[in-house]
Amino acid sequence: MKARQILAVALLVALSASVALAADFPAGTKFTIRTSSELSSGTAKVGQHWEGVLAKDVFVNGKVVAKSGSTVKGKITNAKSSGRLNAPGQLSVRLTTVDGKPVTTGSLYRQGKSHTKSNATKIGGGAAAGALIGALAGGGKGAAIGTVAGAGAGTGVAAATGKMEAIIPAESTLVFTSR
């Protein structure tokens, strides 16, 4: 019988503690934070932690519950590195603690720039340059050969330089909302 009473008291204490923590940051609480370091889809791993600071005081019912400058921590929830010719990088982050207190927020999502314009410029530019050089060197037939060679070279340049990672720079201001 004593074991049951101890277990019941322990459960009540645990429940009270979790309710008290949830009361610190009720659903809908806004957190404006500043990141401490750069986060990149090219290097980040799912589950990796990151840090920052509150950029503004956090108010709940007119009272400050966390001061500007307080430490915040978060977690990477999605990280997909960019491909070379397509599929820009993807990065999602969420907040996990504010001033040492746990918080549950939605994730913020960032995606790298599209490859389309950059690739078209590099490949098209290579084709045009190849056509011009080919035409000067060998007339019409040389222009056709130069176009194909130039497009190939442009594709090679696009593949070598084409990563479009999703990046959240250091000192970025992000806004999270608690759930």
C-alpha cells in the first residue's frame, strides 16, 4: 500500500511540474531570437543543436517571463544538402529552450535559391561562346560544333559551382511561436 501512495505522490509532483513549465510559455507566445552562428543545409545534421539569444523580452499576460539577451537553444529538424544541378538545399529549425526553460515551437523552414536561372546562364553562355569561337574558326559547321562543346563546358561549370544551400546567417533574427 505504501508503494502505491508514493507512486501517486510522485505522479502528482511530476504532473504539477509539467503544468508549471507549460505555464511559462503558453501556446501562441512569440520568441524573437538572434542566431549565434551560421546554419547551413550543407553542414547541418538532423538533431544537431544550435544556440542564440533572445532579441526581445518575452511577455506573458503583461509580465516579462524571459529577458532580452537570455540564451536560447534549438534543434535542426530537417537538413538536406543541395544537389549540383537541381534540388536546392533545405533547412528547418525549431526552438527547444528559452532561458533554460523547455519550450515547444513550430519549425522554421528555409530553402536555397533555385538552380534554374544560374544553370541557364552558365550553360547558355557556354553555348554562345562556343558558337562564336566555332564560327570564327570553322564557319557554320564550326559554330554547330562549338555550340555543343560550349554547352558541355557550361554544364560542367554549373555542376562544379552549382550548390545552392539553404543558409541562416549568424546574427539572423528569427521569430518562433510556441505551441
